[in-house]
Amino acid sequence: MSVKVVLGKKEYFPGIGKIPFEGPDSDNPLAFKYYDENRVVAGKSMRDHFRFAVAYWHSFCGAGSDPFGPGTITFPWDHGQEPMQMARDKLDAAFEFITKLGIPFYCFHDRDIAPEGGDVRESWKNLEDITALAKKKQEESGVRLLWGTANVFGHKRYMNGAATNPDFAVLTHAAAQVKAALEATVALGGENYVFWGGREGYYTLLNTDMKREQEHLGLFLQKARDYGRKIGFKGTYLIEPKPMEPTKHQYDFDSATVIGFLRQYGLAGDFKLNIENNHATLAGHTFAHDIQVAVDAGLFGSLDVNQGDPHNGWDTDEFLHNLYDAVEIMLVILQAGGLKSGGMNFDAKRRRSSTDPEDLFIAHISSMDTLARGLLIADSILTQSPYLKMRKERYSSYDSGKGVAFERGELDLEKLADLAVKAGEPALISGKQELYESLINRYIH
């Protein structure tokens, strides 16, 4: 069902109504051109294919600051008032934006929606109070929580990590935050819970016991999993890979690294991966690659949708507008059977110079349209082109004879070597990369 527009006592985005679908011929920047939430593609509505979510932190907390200057965006709910009142006003503004955009989900860190208190108990109370208000907003609008998480990387106490911190006292503070964030996620019916290991890594081995730190992280995640199950969380736990930044060497480097970690510490039964485009590129991969790795391992969970600037060596968190990326990831996701309980949250921020309130809408609309167009193109490639047949034929030598015997594990190394002696030098078989690439271009155009 579509979400209902919900306004608080004040309208924070006046002059902007519910964003309509107007089709590809529309010139209206505040209308969808390709994302029609009710359009059925490959047996599902676009709404169900994407399960889009608004990221609370970038959309309502990030004011455009960078290492060289303060924020440029003035939020209408931030007038220097008491922190909890500002949190309440920000919640009103967030649900107004989410419902006007028509997105079915949102996600947050604990500190995005509720301010830190003077001590642990006050912080818990702040989060409980805002959670109660958020629950009412969800009930009024039909918007749901895709996932919650705890920001255990921003405060200065976490400068050396949270669960991997060499100081046990810091680890206990991380536990207090995760406990409260899990409780808030359960109270709001969150379908997933994310762990992003910001600062769970190291800058230099000279002062680091890497083995001990990773053991602490594995144990911490086990205890968090157990507590969540104890209080009724039935959803999926997610780990988000990232190779660097803020720490030089993150323990959650990429999909393959995280999969190995989950299996080593007995977590693969409860955890899946939340994969971000910009993190994959920082690891030297494509978005589609890291998704495919998780799919092949049976651990694909959810997505942070954004893109990076190829000319910058850091996490720029741009809104996805690269159509080729959109087509390639949708090819993988469609063949994997979709997102299940995961979704696509826009872990992306307006550019520092995009300061008008409507820019936040335009950025989301553009990205949603890019992904919707990517879905349509990917579906056409899979159903109308020879793509799948071409790829299958590349491996046809394993579909009969000795190739089948090898895949069944029936040939030892000596038998394989004997076959090479008898067959002689194999003929070169082209990989036809340019043909595959031209196929993508053909269906894009």
C-alpha cells in the first residue's frame, strides 16, 4: 500500500506535495519519470523490488560540512532549541519528507533521532521517548523501519574503536548503545539491524593485537545477536563492509572478508551483508561484484545505494545516477530472486552547494528513477536478449562428458592431467567481452 502524507504542527517543506509519477516525457523535476511504484516488472511491483528507504543521518542530520568548512545547509527544525525538542521537530520534518516522497521505509542510527544524554541512563531515556513518537508516526503514515543501528564511531570515546577498543570500559559503552538501539528497533518493528564497524580496525600494527581485537568483535556480535533474539528481534542482522576510512585498515574490508569473518565466528546463520556501492569501489571492486559475492555465499541482505567519485579517493556518498551501475546491479539482484527482507536505503547526501530544500527531493527522485530504469533494462536483457544463453554456453564443456565428472568430484588430479596429455593444446575460445558490453548499450538505448 502507498504511504500517507503525515504533517506535524508545522509544514517543513511547504509548496511541495506528494511526488507524482508523470512518465519519461515530464519536465517536472519534482515528479518521477520511471519509478512507478505500482508497475509490475518480473512479477513484482517496483515498490516491492526496491523497498526504498530514506537514510535519516544524511537527509536530516548532515548539513554539508567537510574537512575544510562548516555546514552550508540550514535546517528549518534547528533553531538552537533544547536538544530533545529539536529531535521531535526533526522527526516531524523527516516523516513529512518521507511520506511526500512516497518511500515505504526509513533507517537510522540511535544518535540521528535522539541526542546523547549526560550519562548512559539519560541517553537511553532520550531514545525511548523519541522511539515512542516515531512509532506513532509509523502508524499514521504506513512507513516502516527497514533497520536500526547504533552510532558507536562518532563520539570521541570511540577513537580507538568500539567492540575492538583496547579499553574494556569503552566496549561496555558500546554495549549500552547497541542494547538500546536493538530495543528501539524491536519496538518499531524493524526488519533488520545493522552493524557498521566504523573504527573497528587499526591505523598501525605497532600498537595493535589484531587477533585479540577480532576475537573481541566476534564475541561482541554473538552477545548482541543473543540479546536481540531474547527481546524478540526476529529479523536479519546485517554487517556492512568497508575497507578504510575512518580507520586505515578496517576489519570489514569487503564482502569476501566479512563472509569469512561471519563463518569463523559462527554468525553466518543470523547475519547477512548490507553492501554499499561507494565502499565496494574503495575496496577496488564494483558494486555488482560485492553483491554477487554475497549472493553466491547465500549471505546477501540489503543495500546502501550511492556512488563515489572515481577521481576522489574517499567516500563521497553521492546519490546514484550512473545508469550502467544500476543495470549491472539489477541484473545480479533479479537473478538472485530479489531483496527479500532487505531494501535499498539512500546512504547519500546532497552536494555541499545544493542548499535548497527541494534539492533533497530532486536527489532522491533522480536516484529512484535511475534504479527503476535500470530494473526495466535488466529485465529486458534477461527476458528478450540472448544474454543468459551466451553466458551458459561459455561453460558448456562442463555440461557433458568429463566436465560433468569433474564437477561431481569424480576426477582426481592424475586423471585430469592424463586428459590434458591426450587432448593436446586447447583451442582459444573468445570471452566476447565487447559483445556483452554492446548488449548492455543496445538495451539502454
